[in-house]
Amino acid sequence: MSARVPAGERRSPFGAAAPDGEAGHTLTVPDAVRRCRWIAIDINAAAFAVFFVSPSLERAKLVPCFDSDHPSLSALTRVASDRNGEAIVRHARTSTLPCWWSDGAATASLQAFSQLEMAERTEDLLPGHPGIAFPVFSDRGQCGLIAFWGRDIVLGGDHVFDIHARCFSLFDAVATIRSNELRKMPTISKREMECLKLTANGLTSEEIAASLKLSIHTANQYLASSTQKLNATNRIHAVAKAMKLGLFE
């Protein structure tokens, strides 16, 4: 997974500012990915990922939105989401201070992070991959985390405030995109959501039917309906889209 600029794109000559034409422009996901890539380039990060923090108080976790492998999702981002580190999730929900982690090796990243006064060291989000994460909040109340990792990150002094401000602006735009997507999507019923959640937990149609005291035919109908509403190709794709939209608590 790399934040390297794709062929055909030049490094932004505007530095911290948005490229010409983006101001006042309705942001799309590719626009957001491009903005995040410029931030990664500016701090010399190898990769990045944008996460929403799920709203559930009991089972809060990081829900990936996109990363530097967009339109796919990298294995490292999946690992970061699956690890569900309680400390970093709690930090994202209660603090605006950037948090960083390191594997202890004498890297440029460790040197940069250890000199940041307005940042906290936290548990590893990705073992073996030093990085820094910026807690972010949208005007709509959503909470998230924008993470950058790599061994040669350069970040210090007032630069960290500029980067954090850009992350806030980026996340607010991404939250707006997701809100618009949810408004356009047909309402998924409680039963349909229950069947999707159980599918996400690895249960078969027979097991879902037994758990919810339904017939297998009815369980399959709920799964087919939710798959259609999410415009997914199959139930596994539907689960992935539901997770990306933050529908699971």
C-alpha cells in the first residue's frame, strides 16, 4: 500500500492549500482520496487510511472508509480495523490530540513523533508500521480517525496543526458524502439488518434462521432484499458495503 502519486498526477504546487478548482466544488470520494494523498506526500508518509468510529458505545471500532489503495482496501487497513484497539478508539472519541505509535526502531518517524509536544503516544494501530493518527469530527457529529504510516514521516512544529486542520476539512467532506449516500439508499428493515449482521459474523442461512426463529426461506428473502437495497452483487458484498457505510454498531 503506497501513497505514491499515480502516473499522470503531479505533486501539488499549492502545498497545504487545496488545488485550484476544488474550492466550492462538490467533493466526491476520488477527490477525497486525492486530497488525502497530497497530505501523505506532504509529510512523506508511505500510506494512509480514513476511518469512521462506529457509534456503538459498547463495541466501538474503526470502520474503514478508504485508503491509499482506493478503490480497493489494503490488507493493512483491514488489520487495523480488525485489531479494534480499545485505547486508540477511546482516544479518537474523547480527544483531538494526534496520537502516534512506533516499533521502537530508530526511524525518521520516531524522531519526528517524539518531538511533537501536542501529541500522545498510543498503542500500535499497525504493529511494525510506525504512524500517526489524527482524531477528526464532522459538523454532523460523526467521529473518525485519519491515519498515516511509514518509517520516514517528517512532521513537526506548526506543521502538525496545518495537517490536522486539513484532516478535519477532509473528514467533514467525507462525512457529507456518506450522509448523501445514506439518504439515497432505501431503508433497510430491522430484520434485514439482523440477517446481515449475522452473516457478517459468519453464520449460514440455516444458522441465521435458527437464531432468529425464521424459516430458511424467509431468512434468505431478508438477505436478498438487503443485498438489492445496497446495490450489492451478493450477501458478502452487501456486508462489506454495510460496514463501509457504518450501518453496523
